[in-house]
Amino acid sequence: MAMTKKSKPKTRARAKPKLKLVASSKPIDLYYWPTPNGWKISIMLEECGLPYNMIPVNISKGDQFKPEFLAISPNNRMPAIVDPNGPGGRSISVFESGAILQYLGRKTGKFYPADERGRVAVDEWLFFQMANLGPKAGEANHFRNYAAAEKQQYAIDRFTNEMNRIYGVMNKRLKDRQFLAGKYSIADIACIGWASRHERQGQDMNNFPHVKRWLDTLLARPAVKRGMGLRVEAASQVNMQDPKVRAVLFNQRAR
């Protein structure tokens, strides 16, 4: 008599349990002062809905040179963050605003594309801000508002004209797109604060209608308002004409 194999009883495939992403109960520490660079990170944290503690770094008094701050930001510049729930669940510190934006974009999956083409487009305009918009805006602001008394007319003209060129580049880019890299991203977040100070850079946004439309759109976002509205009372009391303050901000050398 032929032996027959017994068929195994059919079992229903069990659905894999969905992973629940549990938010860390520990907030990110944001080392901050209310400047365009500081706003980059406060805006990003607000846009991502991440809890954070704001720790003021009074750059007018030299807090940026304290050993405890240099341990996380060796370039003695804010902003910086410490994320207690970093990779592998271990704490991580990040300095330099562009690197922080990329880190938070990867961490949350927001405002930083996962696909390589999209990410390259965002990185191009993020680094455009880091290398062009931010430094040149800072230099235009410095010579127009802090060194004007010394009659540095060459420097005033040089950086005012450079800002005009930079906004011209952005205006062409934004002519046929809503945001710098297609969708709203960390590239836009990096630029908001600097562009919002165009008057201090000697620029009239009416000459750059596409930049003006872009900037008005961004400034209307609730998270941008919250991020740029993050105040430090001591910042409003800084006297930029005080020689001691100017020495701390403008005359530092290697230590």
C-alpha cells in the first residue's frame, strides 16, 4: 500500500506587529542666541515638532569661549545642539548650523529628501547659503552698520554689491519654483533669517520680486514665526557700540 504524505495543516500568516516610534522623553538642548544662524535651528526644531531646551549663549559676553561650550562647539560659535537620543540611543552633540540641519532632517525624515537627487538639490542650496548668503550678508551688515563710522566705503560697496548679486541668483532660481530646491526644505530654512534682514544689507526686495514672494511665504509659516520669535531678554540689552562687546565679537584671535 502506497504511503501518502500527510499534508501540513494550513496556518494563517500572522501580521507583523507595527513598530511604534516612541518619542524620546528627553528634549534636545539648543545652544542659542537670536541671530540668523540661531534661527535656522530654532525654526527647524519648531517645524519638526521636536521638544527642546533653549540654553542662551551670550556671545556679547564671551559665553562661546567657555570650556563647557567648546567641548561641543570647538569653533566657538553657536548654534550647537546636544541630542540625548542620538544614533543608537546614545547622546550626540552637533555643531555648525548646516550640519545640524542635515542631522535633524535625517533624524526626523522631514525637509531633507531621502532620494539622492532630491538631497543633492537641497545640499546645493544649503551650501550656497553657508558659503554665500550668510557670510556676505554678515559682512555687508558689519561694514554698513558697525564700521560705517570708520568710513570703510570700499568695504561697504563691495559687500552691498555682492548681496545684490546673491539675491539676483536667488531671484532667477525662484522665478519658476516655489522653493529653492523644489519642495520646502532645510535649504529654505537656512536662508530665511538672513534674507529677512535685507534692509540692513542695503537691499530692496521689490527689486527681487520672486525672492520677496518666497520670503513672505516663509515668514507666514507658524513654525517660522515661533522659531524667529524665540527671545533671549539679555540680547535686547546688548550695546553694540560698547568697546568691550565689539572686542569680544570682532577682535578674537587664536587662543
